[in-house]
Amino acid sequence: MTDPIADLLTRMRNAFNANREKTTVVYSKLNIAILDVLKRHEFIQSHSKLKVGNFDAIEVIFNPGRMSLNLKRISK
């Protein structure tokens, strides 16, 4: 994975477009910081750290009131 921010946004966008209520993404401090901002602006409902096998992950729960999730990476 060369661009962790683009990976986070793509996983979230794909899960949302597939009408899923939640998804899991790779755990990192950067992803937590981005998800905190998305939560503050009500793009997501919540996020929490969980253990998947030997690795940590983040479970992201989407805001049920959102009709679309238009997130994209602007620049590297």
C-alpha cells in the first residue's frame, strides 16, 4: 500500500456504495486522526479500534442520515 489516505477513503467509499452500515480499515494514528475529522463533520457516526487476528483495525460505522459519501483525495 503506497498511499494509506487514498486506501482509507477508497475502502470507505466502496463500502458505503455497497450499502453497508460499517466497514473495517487498517489501523494507524493517521487514519484515527482523519476519522476524527470525518466524525466531527458528520460523515461517519463513529469509529473504534478492534483486533483482527494479530493485527489492529478500525471499525467505521457510517452515518445513516447521509445520502452520499463523496470523499476523494485532492493531492499527495
